[in-house]
Amino acid sequence: MPGYKYHDATGAPSLMNVQAYRKGLIAPDYAKRLKSKADFLLFTIDCNPKETPSFEDFQLVMGNSHFGYSSAPKIEDFLALPLNFDLPFWKGYCTHLIGDKIAYQCGAVKMQLFSEDSDKIGKDETKKILHDDWNKLNAILDERYNISILPEIEALNVVLYSDGTPRYVDSELLIAEIERIRNSSWEQLLKMI
């Protein structure tokens, strides 16, 4: 469930000027807004058509954009689809799934503490704290990477900022993983699965 700033930060610096790659980076979280071919074409209108999938190919991920839960995506299921993974869009999409998986697997999200707090103060309250942690992470990542979000995301007004130290997110550990993801080749990324 890391936010849009997190996913932009995980993007390969050499591909961040490729619009189709950037759209792929956010597509798993944005996919629920793409309910028709017209929605998809509007989403990819500013992309090079040779770098984006057809709507028919994109339909293969609609309804199951994270291939399970975002905290434990089944990336192998995604890679088993008959898609052209050389397209920048799909490379961004896969990077998003890897970023989600690593955020939870590396221990950067303190699930044990989250679970303990859920028992003490309730699940709704701990979810609020976790959401605020992502807002705090946005501020930390903004300061470190200075990444502008895509206009579609800015229009949603969902990238928020808070000051302070996150409770359930170890920002230093997560930044180390961000660096590992963003500085890996495609082949190295695939080995992280």
C-alpha cells in the first residue's frame, strides 16, 4: 500500500522520462479508474503508442491489478501472462509490484507492531496511523528525490504530506530498498521476485 511517491521513487532514473514507464509505475494503483477502453486511451494519450500495451492486453490485468494483495503480489502470475514485457509500460508495472512486495518483505513495514497496536487500539485506528505514515514518507521522499507526480494523480489530491517520524514504516530501511530497486537492471529486478 505504499503511495504514489514511493512508486515514483522506485523507478529507474534512466526511464523516468519515458511517459509509458511512469504510467506503468502507477497503473496497479490507478487501474480501478480505468474501466473502459476510453479511460485507458485517455490515461495513455501522452505516451508513445509503441511503448504502451493495447487495451486488450491491459484487460488481462484489470480486476486483479496487484495479483493478490498489494502486500504480497503474485508477480509470477503477472509474468505468466502473454504480454510483451519489453514495453516500458509493463516494466514500470512490474517494478510497482516488486516495490510493493519488497516494502513488506524487507521488514520496512513493521507488521508485528501494527498487529500489536491493532489489538490494543483497534484496527481502524492503526490503519489511520499507517496512512499517516505514508504521508510522512511522502514528505521524506519528496525531500530526497524531488519527484513530481503525474497530473492524473495530482488531480486526485491523494498525495498528502505530514511531518514526523513514521510509526509503522522504517523510512531508512525503505529508502535503502528504493535505492536497490531503482538502481537495478531489468534482469536484476526479475531476480528480486
